[in-house]
Amino acid sequence: MMTDDLFKALADPTRRRIFERLAEGGRTASALREGMAISQPAMSQHLAVLRKAGLLREARKGRFVEYQVEPEGLARIAEWLARYRAYWPERIDALKTLLREMDQ
């Protein structure tokens, strides 16, 4: 999956909330909808986008489908962040230096 698909999927606040709820543990679509003002068709569409982006997987349990976070999707997020994490210490040190100079 493309990283763009991953971030497009998470750009929507409702999908982020669904993903966060899934990160707490696997749930059915009905359980995910609890406390959310969202229709069943809308939930299905959001789950399809998350699945296409590689962020969740399905496990059939009898007549129900339980959705879970896909670890591979989380790994792709972590890999993307790791590329930029190396820049922060240097940037923060430069900012500290600049602030010290401004205080003098």
C-alpha cells in the first residue's frame, strides 16, 4: 500500500476515531458505532477505506466480523515517522541556541 493511502485514510477525523477504538481491541462494526452518530452504511464505508489502506483486518467469528488493527499498517506509520525523527534533536538544539541568543 502507498503511504499516501494510509495518511488519506487517517486524515478523516471519524476514521481516526474508529482506528483509535480498534487500537484498544478488536470490535464488531456495531460495537464501533456505539456512542458515535454514524449510520451502518457510513461505518462500512469508513472500515472499507481503512482496510484498503492496510490499517485493519477482519476476522469472522460466527455470523459477525471482528475488526482489528493490522500490525503491518502500524509498522508503515512508524517507518514513516522514523525518517523524520532524526531531524528533531538537531532542530530543537538550534531553536534553544536561537532563544538563548534572543534573550541576551
